[in-house]
Amino acid sequence: MRKTVLIPLIFGIAGVAVLVWLGLWQLERLAWKEGILAEIEARVSAEPVALPEVVEPGADRYLPVVATGRIGPRVLRVLVSRKQVGPGYRLISALETGGRRVLLDRGFIAVEDAIPTPEGAMTVRGNLHWPDDRLSSTPENDVAGNMWFARDIAQMAGELGTEPLLIVAREVAPPEPGVTPLPVDTGHIPNDHLSYAITWFSLAAIWAVMTGAFIWRQGRAAKGAGT
């Protein structure tokens, strides 16, 4: 085999092999991520327990809890948007229960709607959560104007005088008119491994075609030179 064909063939095979390996690795990561998401879903939907006295953010993330208490009158508004609904606010209030004050994510309300002030005891079923809403592009919270862009637990707890502990409501009884709970789920956890795998396999196919075309052109050029 001529050197003009052998060298590009070696590079072509090596390139395809590397790209296919990257695609297979992404499929392995996909299976791993799907297992993690399944575990989280199972934990989120488990039978709720009473609010623990001591919590650990790592161990108790997504823990289903049930608590009865009164919602404080002050509300922190976190700007969010829902598909097919538009902009609105997550309502964050203090939940006073059993001598404790914790943060409660009550759910979503449209910007134009009036924020209800619940009266009497309410039973909340939800999940403990330590959300990571803040990105490099997220503005700082406008505390004075009550316009929040991220659920910064420590800062919110300081404003409302609660423990740095957030319950994200899944169900509230009696329900709050106009407030739609935004329960914890796995929708916020990215899982792009399948698209990455398709990309690598596509690049492997393109690399193989380009290598074949290059070798074919080299062969034709060599034949033309020999005639």
C-alpha cells in the first residue's frame, strides 16, 4: 500500500476510533445519570415524614416532609417564568410550626395577581431543598424592592427570621387560591448525554466519509500522474 494512502488511512481509523469511544463513553454516562435521576424521583415521591429536628443538606436533600403551622404575613417574591403562563413569582414565606420557623416555598402566582394572605393553620406536604438558582448572569437580589432573582436560603432566612431550611410545597391544605405549587422534581437537572453521544457518533461518521473521500482523490491523482 502506497505511503500516500497508508498515512491518511491510519489517521482516519484512529480518528474514528477515538470519536466512537467518546460516543460510547457518553452512553455509559447516560445510563449513570438516568440511574441517579431515578433515585431522586423515588426519594422525592416517598412517604413524607415529620420535619426532622436536625437536618443535613447533603443527606436530607429532597426529603419528603409534612408540617402543620401558620404562614407568616411577609412574602418574598422570586421572579420566575412558566411556559405557556408567563412571568410570575415564587412566594417564599415563613412557616411557624411547633415552635420553629422555617422557609416555605408556597408556589407560583402570576405577576398581575394579588398575593393571598392565608389565615389559620395549614398542612404542607413538600420536600426539603437547597436550590442552586444562582448563575454567573443572575442579578443580585433587590432586597429593599422585594425583587429576588434566586432563592438564597441564608439571605432569605435572615430576612424572615427563620432557620436556613426550605420546604418546597407539593400540596397545601387548605389550598391557597391562585397559588400553584411548584414541587421539586428532576426537570432542573440537565441530562444531555444522549445528544452528546449522537454528536460524537455523527462526527465519527463524517470523519470516516472524509477519510474515504481523501483516499479516493489521492488514488485518482496517483492514477492520473501515472498515465
